[in-house]
Amino acid sequence: MPTIDDVKGFWEENPLWTGESKYKVASKEFFIEHDKVCIEDCQAGKFDLRAIPEEKNRDRVLDLGCGIGFWTVQLSKRGCTNITAADLTEKAIKIAKLRCEIFGIEAEFYQQNAEKMTFENNSFSHVNCQGVIHHTPDTRSCITEISRVLRKGGTANISVYYKNIFLRLWPFIGFLGVIMKKAGFRLKGRGRDSIYAEENIEEIVRLYDGSDNPIGKAYSKTEFISMLSPYFIINETYLHFFPSRTLPFKLPTFVKRFLDKYTGFMIYASLTKK
Ligand SMILES: C[S@@+](CC[C@H](N)C(=O)[O-])C[C@H]1O[C@@H](n2cnc3c(N)ncnc32)[C@H](O)[C@@H]1O
């Protein structure tokens, strides 16, 4: 089993969107392009406000596993204040800080392991944690920690990779992957060219972030809820993310929205601390 140091090593070397962008890392163009991809690809063209806390919980927000700062900026632009952004890696924090400087966003930055944070109990009104805890060895500890640092009545929005219908059916339809690879379906960079030709679904999920990515786990809705429910009231779960940029053609918006909503590769949970 890979360790937290393996995870840190990978993300220090491969912060999100580096190795994929045509622009200089951490330039204004790089961030604008990343915003566009996040909204177009990860949310089918329309930012989903369900990840933004209610007004009463916008006053002390933690963006956990902030990566290169997409959510940190979005949370601030959409009314959150006193934002703390934390990540396992120095590199992500450095890039996220630059993003905030470029776009005039105020935030505090800390290097933290989500499995064992140094923040006080009950210190945040809301925790945003998108696409993080499925990359770390002890996912359950991250959930306990998110609950611990939230104040009474605090909320969270957490997302992880979802065993969507394609992953569930892959043992039967996986042979199509070889044809898809030949037809030009691919993810650029990070050694992911063969992702569609892979048979094993655990490998597909791991490979999504790069061939050297030590950990990538996907959950069913039942598995996700059962990890969260000891600590949280589950207000809603929903799907997003059909990676349409891997297709060799453009999908009409209504098809993209349909695939995003019903076959998304990420499951989000909107939560209130118990
Ligand atoms: C796929 S990126 C997601 C970044 C960001 N949340 C977003 O959606 O754009 C995963 C991030 O999680 C961070 N990460 C992985 N394990 C972590 C841990 N145990 N504690 C804190 N951050 C972690 C990585 O360093 C990386 O920046």
C-alpha cells in the first residue's frame, strides 16, 4: 500500500493541470484556462452553486486539498470570507497563492495532511474538499478530521471518484476501450495515453491522474454514504464530471449535461455536522 509520503511525492511533482496546459504554469492564462476546463469539463459548463455554503456558514471556510486554487478563488468570489486553503504539498500552495494574488483573493495558506490536521476543534464554519480524500491512504481519517474541525452546525461539501455506470460495466464493455484508443479518445500528458485500453477499473481510476499516481480510489454511492454517515447528516448527493475533453469530437451541450448528471465520474455530498 503506498504511503502518505508517496502521495506527497507524486503531487509535489505533478500539481493539477501542470503538464496539460499550453501556458506557463501559474501564469494568468494558465489559471484562466484551468477555470474554463474545471467548469466546462468537471461541471458541464455551469458552476454548481450547491458546493457553496449557506450564508450563515460562509464566515470561516477551509478549502482542504486546495490544489492549485480553483475552489479557493470560487469560494471567495461567491461570498465566503476568512478562507483558509490547505494542501499536503508546498508546490500546490505556492501555485494557489499566486492564483489568489493574480485575482485579488485573500486567503491564508497552510501545509496540512487531511488525515491529521493541526487545526483546532470546531474552528471552521464550512469545509470544501473536492477530489482529495480518494488520493490518500487513510480516507476515513480525513472524514473524522473534517468533522472534528467543523463547528456545531457546520457544513461540508466533499467529492470523490464515483464508480459510475461505465466503470461498473467495464468488465463487459472494456473491449471497446481498445477501439476508443485507436479512434483518438485520450487524456493528454502524465503517461495516460492508454487509459481507455486498460482492463482493470482500479487501474483506470488510478491512471486518471497520471501513470505515477500512487492512489486513486472510486466509491459506490452506498460506500460513500456509509463512510460519511457516522459524522454527518447527508443533505444531498449528486454527480458531475464527464471528461468530454478526452473525446476526439465536441458534444452538444445537452448531451454533455445529460452525461455529467447521470454518468458523472465524481460524486459530491452536501453535509451537515451531526
Ligand atoms: C486532484 S487534486 C484536487 C485539487 C483541488 N481540490 C481541486 O479540485 O482543484 C488533489 C489534491 O489533493 C492533495 N492531497 C492529496 N492527499 C492529501 C492529504 N492527505 N492532505 C491534504 N491534501 C492532499 C494533493 O496534494 C492535490 O493537490
